[in-house]
Amino acid sequence: MHDYTLAREAMVDGQVRPSDVTRHNIIDAMLTVPRENFVPASQRAVAYVDRDVPLGKDRALLAPRSFAKMLDVAEIAPGETVLDVGCGLGYSSAVIAHLCRGVIAVEQESAMATAAEANFAALAIDNAVVLERPLRDGVPEEGPYDVIVVSGGIATAPQALYDQLAEGGRLIAIWMEKGTGQARLSVKSGDDVATRWVFDATAPILPGFEAKPSFAF
């Protein structure tokens, strides 16, 4: 029998705080949300280890360090609305829900979307909703969003998501190229989006965000 409360504390003290994540709201949320509920039963024993946790279908729950640093960089404020792209079984959205006014979670795997909804209900999280649709499309009709969190890797610019950012809105994602990756923050200003490196990280590339094939003659 695992003591998941101790595991959560160890995750925060051993992975999150040493990564210079000091915002109390992020730490409190990660201490509160039971990460073990958001992975397949076969993965619960490793829910808190310092690496991505497989969810099946070539998908993964981001390592605690990477996820916490992404939230730290995004600077989500209490009154903001967040789009969470690729929520999987809902962990990312459950944590984000503690930081903001509301979360729109997007998941295209039907079984994962259903599980995420059930997980929110079990924890009485009432400011997050899951919509089942292609990840790359986002949810334009509910935007614009103050923050977009892409909970996985991308290998191509997410233009459809940029279009859903509010003025001054931020998008955080892990950009992958040839097996290496970096988290980058994109900020919208008028018709422009400025993107900068924030830290190194890797993640499986989400469906719909694969690199476009380049044609050679």
C-alpha cells in the first residue's frame, strides 16, 4: 500500500522546489491533487517519479518538474481562463483549475476524455470541463484564452492555438526536434506572437503537432 500523501510531499520537495518553482499556489495545487488518480492503475506506483508516466496510445503525463516549471513560467492568475490541450486523464487541468477562474480541457482520445470528466467529478472540481475534439484545433468558440498550456510535445508551430490567445495571452509548450526539446513561452501582441526559450525539457509529441514533412527534389 502506497502512502500517496507522502509521495506528493516528496515530489514537491524533491522535484518541484529544487527547480526554482516557488509560487505557493502551484505548490499547494500539486500537494492537493492526487496524481495517482490520473494515471492507469498499472502506473500508480510510479505516478510521482521524476519522469513522464505512460498513459497508453503513445501519450504520457508530463514529469512533475517539467509541468510545474511550465505553470510557473505561464504565470496563471486567479481571474484567467486557461485552455489545456491534451489533458489526458485530466491531471494537468485539475492542477490548473486551482490556479485560475476556469479551464477548458481538450482531449481527442474518447476514453481519456471520459476518464478526465469522471476524475473531475470525483474531486468536485467544478471549474474545468473536457471537450472531445482534435487537439490541434483547440476550442476557438470558448476563447480567447489568457493562457494556453500544451500538455505534451509539439514539432510544428501551433498556429490555430495562437489565434485563440487573448491580447497579452501566453502559450507554453515543449517544442521537440530530433529527440531533444525545450519549453518555450509564446506571448501574443497584436497580430504577432513572440516565442522564447525558457528551459530544456522533453515530451512525446501530441497527435496533430507532428513535424510537417519537408519535400526534397
